[in-house]
Amino acid sequence: MNDLICHVAPLGMNPDWIKEGLLYYNWNYLIILTTDNKEYIELANKLRDDLILSYKLTEERKLDSKIIKDIEIIEFKTRLTLDFIEVIKNKLKEIRKVGYNIYFNATSGLQIWKFAAYFIGTIESLIDKFYYIPTDTDLEGLVKPLEIYLPIPISESLKNLLLILKKEHITQKQIVEQTKFSKGLISRYLKNLRELGLIEISTNVEGKEKFFNVTEKGEWYL
């Protein structure tokens, strides 16, 4: 585990949905979002106590920051959306400066908070992963969350290349021949698509040529 990961999660009546996100993606820092309702505050504190107990260490042990687990509860005394946006934006900026990747668990809690968080993710690069766990999921085994991808700017040239890769099992050389673009330009386009997570190099190797697959994320943009 190389990256520091912070999960931000609105609290609902079933804290297990927060635990499932932590289990699937791992974590170093958790921010629990709750209203000032007494019942929810008690749930948030119990969840924090349960998780801290699981990772409790002696004071003498000095650990690398990547395996330290921190938990913070943010309590909102108002339901005003703009207040929520201001608080969360500032908190995410603070976390980002420390070097965390930020994952937002949109499974539980107030719907308006989820919409507001998604809005924040679309206008600023403060959320790396926005995910949801279907609440009818059987929790007996490891649950794979559904990722809700944030909008990214894609030029028409990149989108056209993405369409070609979706329709055909094709190499870089064949793309150059088909589009009449230079090898250098196509190479740059392919690099851009890979960096955006929209394509990946195929594991089905045929000779020395590389083939490319459109990822699940890439399908969202077609």
C-alpha cells in the first residue's frame, strides 16, 4: 500500500456500509459526516471507537504514516447545503495538502450531502474516487463498490480514438494507418487516454504489438 487514502463518509443508520468501503479500498484516515442528532452522534462515536480499537497500538511504537489510522467526526448543526460545501471543501483542501487520496463513500447519509460532494468533485480536483455500495448487497463476502466517475474534459480527437478502440481490436500501427495521423500524435493520444484511466494495455499479447482495451471508466464517456 503506497498511497495515503482518506475516506469521507456520511453516516446512516447502518455503519457497516462505511466499514465495507474501508475494507475494500483500505484506508489511513476516515472522516465521518453526521448531523447533530443525538442518535447519529452516538453511532458515529461507537463506529470510531470500534475502528480505533481494531488498530490500537502502544504509545512506544513509532509507525510509518502510511499505516497509521486516524478518524475524525464532523458534526453539522445545520442542513444548509452551502454551509456543508464550505466546510467540506476546506477540509478536503487541508487533507489534500498532506498528500492523501480522497475517496467519498456515497452509500449512506443525507442525499443532499452526496449531491453536494459530487458537485465539489466536478469543479475541483479534490475527490479521487466517488463510490456507492448497493444496499441490497449480501455482506457475507468482500463487496466491490460501484464507482461513479467524475466528468473529465475529453477532446473530440481523444473521444474518436476511444470509439475506434471500442469497436476494434487494433494496434497502434493500425490506428496510424486508419486515421492517417502521425505515429507521434497517436502515441500521445494513447498516453493521454491511459493517464485518464480510459484505456489499458491488453493482457492478450499477439506478437510484439500492443493492443488496447477500453476500461469500464472509458465506457462511461462513450
